[in-house]
Amino acid sequence: MPSPALYRSPRPSSTAATVLLAVCGTATLASLAAGFRLYGEAGEFAADSDLADESALTDAALLYDNVSLVQTLTLLASAVAFVTWFHRVRVNAEVFDPSGHRFKRGWAIGGWFTPVVALWFPFRITVDTWTASARPDASGVRLPHPQPLVNLWWATFWLANATGRFGANYLNSAKYPDDYQTALGWLLASDVLEVVAAVFAVLVVQRLTAMQEERFAESTAHAYAVRGGTVRG
């Protein structure tokens, strides 16, 4: 049986996630710049391999590989920070609304690493957490809360993943310069989507963190007022 949910400030983990997502986005922008350079060199080589500078193509490929390695490392670091924050706000949301969750809190971590489940569980957990963290209406009823920001983040996140995997597979099977350039096109598209997804992820982190802080401050103020009123009586 899981332990009772306890509220803890999501601010430290949200700050770490925000900073590392920003670093990851910056690394992805660097990867984009290196990728565009490599794309141009590959295009010249495809157009005329006899006149093209092969050393320039080699240097561009080496730079792209090195920047991609840095991008991968920052992506892993930001993923750890984001999942840590994600689990924290999921537990907090259970304090606000214990019955408003379709999946147990352990899925806030396991849902990211389980095949097939990863396509859907984290999104539903985010929606439930967002709704539970929203302020109830005047009558105390918690209504489903619109979350277009969550939808945009999830869509761009998976589009980036899908185009990146397609590009990587295409690159591994490339035999001719044209194929190589096509694969790079897909990888560049993935990088663009990854930057957009990182921006949306930061916005989700900041907005949901602020919502929970507001809810907790309100509940604390209300509890203090009730206790104060009892003492005065």
C-alpha cells in the first residue's frame, strides 16, 4: 500500500528541469547549425563528387557527430531532471485530489520507460495532474481543466522522436550521397521539433509548478484562518 501523499515544493526540481531543458535546447540549436553545414557539404558532394572538397565534408561530419554527442548527454540530463519534477507534481496532485488519477503515482516514473505505455501514460498523468492542481470553482467542484499547452508539448515531443528515429534509420541504410542528405533532412526536422518541444516543456513545468504553489498557499492560508477563528472563539 503506498504511503500517504505529502506536499513538497516542486520549485527546486522545476528549476533544475527548466535549466537543463534550456541547456538541451541550446545544444540542439548547435546541432542544427552543424547539421545545416553538413547538409550543404553533402549536397555539394552529391552534385559533383569530383570537384567537391572531401575534407570539408569529413570535417563537417566530425563536427556534427561531436555536437550530437553533447546534445545526447544534455538530453539525458534534462530527462532525469524532468522525470524527477514530474513525479513530484504527481504526488502533490494527489494531495489536492486523491481520487482524480487514473494511474498510480509509480507510473509517473515507470510510464516513461515501459514500451507502448510510454506513448500514452505520461500524457494522461500530466492531464490528471493538471486538472487536480487547478483551482476549484466557487462551489468547490473541480471541473476538467483545458490544457492546450500540454497537448502541444506532447505532440511536438513525439513528432521529434518519430522524425529523429526515421532519420537515424534512413542514415544507417544510406548508400549514396542523396540518401545521406535526405536522412540529414529528417534529422534536422527532428532537431527543430525538439527545440519547440523543449520550449513547451519549460512552459508546462513553470505553469504547473505555479498552479501547485498557488493551491498550496491558498489551502495553508485557509487552514490558518480556520484555526485562528477557532482560537478567537
